[in-house]
Amino acid sequence: MKSAPKGTLEREVSMTRYFHSKGLSANVLAYVSDERDWLLTEKIHGDDCTADKYCENPKRLCDTLAERLALLHSLDYSDCPVPNHTKLYISKVNYDNYERNLFPETVWHSSKQEAQAIVETSGHLLQTDTLLHGDYCLPNVILDDWRFSGFIDLDCSGVGDRHVDMYWGAWTLF
């Protein structure tokens, strides 16, 4: 069960249904939007990738996440209900919330102004050619004894540039 302000779970419901149709997520049992949004899905068996049994084997975890991401990115997305996540992704960049300490030392931007300049000059290079999770991180991948069970938290998913998932997948392992 997930609850959020009215109107904010509509995209997640649509994308959870879409991912479920591909065998990648739970079935949506109910969605209600009244004073608040309410989303009820089936339980996905297993634990998210922050569980000790997965984090205690970082090489296997990295390999498992990479394999799952490669499979996701290889899927047909022609019927995806969010056909241009890239445009939305760029439009939602919030430079006012930029915090340098959230990024590893290897990331090249040192200030929110530099990050904004990079997006403004290079954002057009992002492609819209891959089915994305959009928030590909440890808590959003569910495994059952190392077997993939499903993705959760799909409100940022859609068709976009694979590097978005690759970035967040690498970031979550730091």
C-alpha cells in the first residue's frame, strides 16, 4: 500500500501496470484518487537489495543488478505509456536542491551552476530509446534468494536514455 498527495501516483500506477504486463512488477490491485492517492499492489516475494545477504556479496550484487538492467534495457518499449521520459527528466532537474555531497568524487560537476550548464549544453545528447526504471537503486529491486522477483517504485520509469539507469545503478553501489 502506498499513499501520496492527490494526483501524484497516477504515473506510477500506469507504469506499474505496464511493467507487470512484462512480468517485471506486481499487479496493481487498486488505485483510488480522492483526497489522497492510494495504490495497492500484490506483494512481491523477497527482499530489496539493501538486505544484508545481498550487500555482504557486493560483486555478486553488482553482477546481478547489471544483468537485470541489461535485460530491462533490451525489452521492446513500443507500447510504453510514457514514450518520452527524457524530455520530462530534463525539465524536472531541480538545481536549487543540488547537494555536492550526494555525488561521488568522480562526478565532474562541483556546483549547481556547473551541473546546470552541463544539462543545458549537453542535455540534447540524451536519447529516448530504452525502457528505463528511472530510479534504479538497491531498494527498488526485489530479489528472492538472488532470483529477480520484480521492480518497485516505478514513478520515474518510461522510455529514455539508458545512461539514467546506469548512473543511478552505479551511484547506489557507492
